[in-house]
Amino acid sequence: TLHRRAAHQGVSLKHVQAAAAALGCHLSRTRKVDLDMASGLLSVTMNSPHREHLVVLFRGTILDPEFGGWLWEADEYLAANAARVGTLLRPALG
């Protein structure tokens, strides 16, 4: 089960990995992210206000469900939200 505070603070990457594993999908973490080639769940750090956020990255395009599911070019999204790249979760190989 997810932590009680998840509804107020969001879920951690550890919780996302645990939920995916329970569904049979094992996710690996990487901090080396090529925004134009990588796909997966990307954590970003917003600077104003300071907070962590999770978006979907697919080969240079970001889907942010928080903003009505808008699609952004990755570089434009990061610039518009004063955000920086965090950790990428993607299906584990093998």
C-alpha cells in the first residue's frame, strides 16, 4: 500500500517502482538522461516553487498530466517551468 501522505505530497520513485513491480514491470533508475532518445517516467525538480514532479518522457516529448495532459518539447518544458532533470525510471532490461 502507498504511504498515507502520498495524496498530499505525491508518491516517491520508490513507491512507483514498487507499484510497477506488483504489476509485473520492473523499473530501473538512471540519472544519465538523453532527453531526445530516452523514454520513461522522469522526475524533474521545479525551482519555483521548489518541488519534485513526475512526468512522462518519450523521445524528446514530455507529457505532464498535471497541466491537462499538454505535450511539450522537453527543453521548452524545462525552461518554461524553471525545472531541471532528475531521475528516469524505465523498464529494466533482461
